[in-house]
Amino acid sequence: MQPEQLHLIRRWVSKAEEDYRNAEFVLTLEKDCPLSTICFHSQQCVEKYLKALLISCSLPVPSSHDLLDFTIGFRLTAASNCPVWTSRP
């Protein structure tokens, strides 16, 4: 893996974890918890982790925010060829 590729992966994972922490924090508001904010940060978290996965497999990252674009593209082009995916037990 190229150093710039690893740098991008780390950036996307870091950003995904920020969104996760935001959603987790908003959940602590309990009764006054704005559900749309939790949904937004949760979607953003998943999107950023998927971007990191695609980059780790040397696949293009869609400019879309539609999670289906990420997952369909990954399944069609990489599921059997991605070292990250195939190295899982």
C-alpha cells in the first residue's frame, strides 16, 4: 500500500470516528435527543468508513452520499479481489 493511500485511509477513519462520537454524545441527551442529528452522523460515519475501505482496495470513491453507491460498487468490483476483504477469517 502506498503511503499516500494509507494517509487517506487514516484520514477517513479519523473523520468517521468523529461522526460516531458525535452521534454517541447526542444520544446522551436522552429525552431531548434530536434523532435526525444522530441519523445524520451515523450515515456520515458509515460513508467515511466505506470510503476508507474502497481506498484500501484501490477502488474509486464515488462522489455520492448514497450508501448504496458505495456498497454496490464494492460488491461488484472488489469482494473477491480486495486484500482487506479476503484476509478476514
